[in-house]
Amino acid sequence: MTIPPHVPAPLSDTELIGELERLHETRVDTLRHGSSHALAHSTAQIQALEADYLRRHPAREVLPSRLRHPLHAGQDGPDR
């Protein structure tokens, strides 16, 4: 008999932000001192949580000050 993998309960918005903050706080340490497996796991977790955040907030506010070229304010995609 195969035991299904554990599927965590969906996170609230507050929990999601908290998890992202925790992972981002430890990211440099994982990059510098973690095993390849730990780094890959960290990357996968961050990507999944960020994708969830973007799915929940597709119209999030993008501050012009966070863009390299303010002329591109409001456009999605990489800074140009």
C-alpha cells in the first residue's frame, strides 16, 4: 500500500507572507552553506510560494520606484 504524500492545508495570506519572509531571511545562508539538496528545496519552496502569491494578487501594486525605468510602470514582465 502506498501512503500519499502529506498535503499541507492552504495558507492564509498572512501565513503565506510569513513563510516567504522566513525563507528569504535564510536564503543567503542556504546559498552559502547549505547542501545542494537544501538549496534546491529552498528554491522550489520560494518559487511555489511566490507563484501562489502572484496567483492570489495578480493586480498587486507595482511601485514606480521599484522599476529600473519608471517609464515601464504598470507593465508586467522583466525590467527593461
